[in-house]
Amino acid sequence: MTDVLLEVEGLRKTFPVRRGPFGRGGGAVRAVDGVSFAIGRGEILGLVGESGSGKTTVGRTVLRALAPDAGRIVFDGTDIAGLDAAGLRPFRRRMQLVFQDPFSALNPRLTIEQALAEPLLIHRLAPTRAARQERVAALLAMVGLPAAAMQRFPHAFSGGQRQRIGIARALACEPDFIVADEPVSALDVSIQAQVVNLLADLRERLGLTLLFIAHDLAVVEYIADRIAVMYLGHIVEIAESRALCRRPLHPYTAALLSAVPVPDPAAPRRRIVLEGDMPSPANPPSGCPFRTRCRHALPACADARPVLREVAPGRFSACIRDDIVPSEAPEERRRD
Amino acid sequence: MAATTTPLLSVQDLRVRFSTDEGIADAVDGVSFEVREGETLAVVGESGSGKSVSSLAVMGLVPRPPGEVVGGRVLFRGRDGDVRDLLRLPPRALRRIRGDEIAMVFQEPMSSLNPVYTLGEQIAETVRLHQGKERRAALRVAGEMLALLGIPDPDARLSAYPHQISGGMAQRVMIAMALACRPRLLIADEPSTALDVTIQAQVLDLIARMKREIGMAVLFITHHLGVVAEIADRVAVMYAGRVVEQAPTAALFATPRMPYTQGLLRSVPRLSTGCAAPARLEAIPGEAPSPFRQPAGCSFAPRCAHALPGTCDAAVPAMEACSTDHAVRCARWRALAGVPA
């Protein structure tokens, strides 16, 4: 990557847990356990994983909505991992978040104009009300909403429209970098496609850099240039989107891909059914985090945590089994 | 599976109305479909299409107020061979069928389980209620059910409480509860939607396997076309309170006739498995109409690229057969498919 906007190295974040009604025997959930990746300027990196994989924590931590326990977060040349509130202030304008739930992300008592003008006021980007109104109208136009939407309250809008408003708000102070955390999961399919296309267009027009967090691989493949797959606080594979989806290298990626229901009854079904659930992040297995559910696991997989290494140009995988191609020879699945 | 002469469940011209402060909404506006013995019918639609309300109405579970079933019939052929209209059955008689011959699984397994009872007690309750078994025998059935579902260490699970298990396990327990009395019809309302994909795959496999083993029929409510393709024999597509297309699964995906179905299929993101790089997603412009302000004619006309003024906005088109077992609610389907009138 020639021009890196964000580089994350060895990121760790744990949350304390209390066990029992009296708070005794507390442990810690290792939500993010040594994650490294980089995003190029103008790139969309998809971050995929199931619930509990730590993907949302990664998103919040790189924005410094959470303070990391360890690791570096280098944004445009500056390590922001250890900065205090004052030190972070100049970066706040440049990094924004789009939330999953468009219904709870907007204050019901603020008009759309007030909601979108707020970041402009905070960062002193438009001095007069007229200038702010002009900017809000331009933002609404950018996300495909009429200027008349300004005077209305959030309840007057549908889910898809609210997500457009959420995107407009994130764009208000002209950020360089946006974390979109499951931005289309709460939307209906026909509306989801509208919002995915909108994000793709905005990236083209504004040269945005995006960390697109989602659990739906098919959506992520559409929008992302590269995909990072998380499991239990670790990144297990990173590759260019198409390559990762067509020929996954890590056994977990292969299982995840094979579990996506294909909207084509004539398609051959080759599913790798994973047994059981993801282990608790409070008590992760030794060695490879996926070994307890992996059908390629060897005794050696329990010894040490596999490192994410470049196994082919641009393809990173954290698996010691170089001798397997996990996407091949899964069991045929029976169809009724 | 072979269709018998009378279907197991026949929903005819069902109408459900909600009266709220905002006005009156015809959430289900003349819905008809049937589920045949041993088959899986998927009812697919987006939020507000009326798919969940239809399934609740079948079970007599529409919350009243604000909802009310204002018309239609729900004919169910029982084990005894008699056909009864569930909408006109006294509550006691309906309760005997519900949970026994017709069982349900909902989207949120955790909120469907009672936190203060063990899983075993909750599964056994159904068995005691409907089969008159005493406690110990009912618990044994519960254990057998969990074993049948492939749940590891079923006896330990029986004495566990809901907070001790994961969401995927909770959904399997709900399925065990639903299937404990060997129902003839399972109504599954988005049973895998709240689950992660790998767990969703397990639950879908489980429902398909149990369908074979018990020989039950499934009415599967979902918004996910991928899930439909995996499990359904036939599909009913709903939009704004009406069924707009109905067909065998293969026919629906191969030759969708309703422009809404076509648009929906094009807007679904697909993984690129072959050599073609995925093109841009084709979204359907606009939004579904508000249930309080339905358009006069075809409810999809305002978003439809093929809508013809004077035709599509004049009257609600009737459901028309376009081939064997395939029906569509579109005034222009012949013109669009190139079929002479």
C-alpha cells in the first residue's frame, strides 16, 4: 500500500466482567486481542465477523471512542492511541461513525437541520445560520433527500431515509475517515441496496476512506476493496475481496462463506457446518482461537497462536496448515 | 412432495385491520395461500408486508386491540381428518390445536423462554398439557427431543436455565419445544434471523431434517431470499398486505413474473462464486407505501418501472394464474413476459 491513512498495530482491548451477584471473581473479556491492519487512503476495508468477534470494538477503538489497552493507532502519521481528549480534538472532525440503528442514532427532539448543524457548530465550520442551512441542504442533496427534510423530525422518516440522514451527519464536517458499523443490517433488502450504492457513490465522489463493519459477507464483498475476517478477537484472514470470497484460505473464512444462504435454488450446496458455538471471549482456547471448531485442527494448533502472515502476495492468513485448501472438498449437503 | 386433494392449511381471503391513533391500517388485505401436507411454504416479504401478522392470525394471536381479524377463513385439517375454521373456533378448542397439531417458533428465542424455569420443565410442559403425560415421562420426552435435535449432553441441558445457553442453543430449545408433540404444521417466523450465519445454517438444517423425520409441513416466514432458496418447496411473496406472487421455488427464482419479485431478486447481494465480478446492486427506487395510505391500484405501482397510468393505478389487479401452480398479481404480466393475452 502506497498511501496509508490508518495503520493499526497490535491493538488490544479488554473489558472487565463481574461474575456473580456480588461482583466477586471478576475476569476479563479479551474483545480485541492483538489486531493489526492498515487502510489506504480512499480504500474501503470490510471487517467481517459473527457476534462476539470483536469487530465493533475494533471500530470504536480506532475512532478512540474507547481507549485501547495496548497497540498503536496511527492516523495520517500520528499515533492517536494514547492521546487525551485535548490531543484528540483535531482528529475528531476527521473521523466519523455511522451507526447500525438509524432509529436510535438520531435525537427525536432535534429537527434534521439541528441534527446536521450540530457538528458544524462544534467544529466552527459555518459561522452563520444561513451558511449552516446552505451546508445542511447540500448534505441532504448529497444523500438524496430534499432540502425540505430540514424542518422535519426523525419520526417522519423511514429507516432507509434515517440512515441517509445518519450518513449526511457523518459527512457534515468533511471527514477523511468513516467507520460504518453494520450500516445496512437493519434495513430491508430493497432499501439496503440503495444505501450500499449511496456509500459506494460517496466514496467515489469524496474520496472517502471507510472501515465497513458487517456480518453479511455478500454485502461486504460488493462494497469493500479488501476484507478482514475476525474470530474471537483476532483477525484470521485479510485479502482482496473477490479473492477472499472465491478462494478463502483460512478454514473459518471457508466455513463462514459456505454458511451464507445463496438466493438460487439451483446452486449446488456445499456447506461446512460448524459444530457448536464460538467459545466465550472471557475464556478463549489456547493456541488458534478457531481450533475447537475446525475440522483441520491438529494437536499442534493448541500450542501457539498462529500469526497473521502473508502466504501469497496480498493474502494474509493466520493458520499453520499450509497443506490444506479449506475451500475444497467440503461435505456435500443434502437438499430436500 | 405429492399434494393431496385437500391442503393441510388453507388461508382464504384473510383480512387483519389495525386501528391506531394514526388511522386504520389494513395490514393483511385479502391474503390467500395454502400449505400442503409435508411441504414447506415460505412467505417472503419486507417489513410491513403483513407476513408476520398473517401467521399470527392463523394461530389466533393477533393482539386485540389494536388488531382485529375482520374477514376470511383459516381452514385446518386436523389429525382426525376434520376440517375446521380456526378463526371461528372457541378459544379452548384452539388452544388444544395450538402447541399440539400446530406449533410455532419465533424470531427472538431468548424472549420466548421463561427465565425462571429450567429448559426441561419448559419443554415438558407442552407434553404434559397436550399428551397428558405425568412430569417424569414428559421430561423423558423432552430429553429425547433434545437428543434428536443433536444437542450435546441433553440431560445436562434439561436442568439448565435460559441464561446459561447461547442464542443458537435457545432457538434449538424452542424448536424442541415446538416439535415435542410431533405437530403436523410448524409455523416458523424468522427463526434464524437474529442468529449468526453459521448458527443460522445449523438451525435451517435442523428444521429441514425434522421436517423429514416427523413428516410435518412448515410455514416459514422470512425476509431473506437466500433462506427461501434453501428451504422452501413453494413461495408466496407479500407486498403491502397482499400476496403478489406465488410459485414453486425453482419457478419463482427462474421466471419471476411480478416486477416487485424481479426487483427484490436483483437487489439481493450475492457472493461472487463464478468468474463474473458482481455488478452494482440494483435497488428498487422509493419505499413501500404506508399501511395508512395505500395507493388505489396496484400497491407496487408507485415504485414500478413498468407501471402504466390508467391501468396500474385504477384497480387492484386480481391474482392470475400464469402457469401451473404459478400465480401473479400484476395487470401487465402478459405484456412484460411477452405472452399473448
